[in-house]
Amino acid sequence: MVETKRETFTVITVGTGQPDYAQPTPLPTERALVVNFPEMEIAGKKYADYAQISFTATQQVYVIGTNANAAKSGSWPSGAIAKEIVYYATEDCWVRFEESDGVPQFVPKEFPLRSFKRVSKYYVYQDTAPGILRAWIEG
């Protein structure tokens, strides 16, 4: 392993056949590597949505971003998915992610439940009584 300290960075060469950036003579012209970083996201989340769904025994579906785009057009771009959802239900209910026949997850009543599933929609239905499911969504 060869480590060479340059003005603003350190180059480490490991193993045989790896490029050696510690050239004894500098190149005749200076060259720079320009790196473009994607837009930085605060805490890894860029978009916000909120949903309040009245659930019954009939399964209801919510597509992530629907209410966000109703409030401000284009605030949740197509193709963006939820990275974190916090659920709060007035009655016990079940939530399925992405597929209407997926494995249901139980959401107990009056207990904030946080989910880190990366989804574009979810389905909800009651356990024993109808109620309201509130969801704070970040993506």
C-alpha cells in the first residue's frame, strides 16, 4: 500500500496493478475532476404528505402523494416513494403495503406507529370497528 499526501487530498494505492497516482513528475497541464452531487435532502427526506382515511371493513387504498399534490400541484413528483410513515388510528386496523393482497400489518388504536417501508401506496381496513387512520408521510 502506497499513501501519498497531496495538497487537498490523500491517494491510497492498494495491491499490484492498481493505478499509482504518486507520479514523480506532474502533468504539463493542471486538470480537475468536477463532481456534481445530486440535490441534498434534509435528513434524507425531501417530500411531505398527509392522509386521513376513514376505514371500514371494505379495504381503502391511498396512493402516496395524492393529498400533497391536491394542496400544491407537483409537490410530490410521480415515481417518488414514501421513506417514512407515521400512523395513528382511532380504532384497531390493518395496513397492507403496495399490494391489496399483501401481508397485513396491525396498527393498534391510539398508538403512533412508525414505518420505514419504501412504498408508493397502502391499503387499510378495520379490525373490529370502523375508524380513522391518520398518516404523516415523508419521502
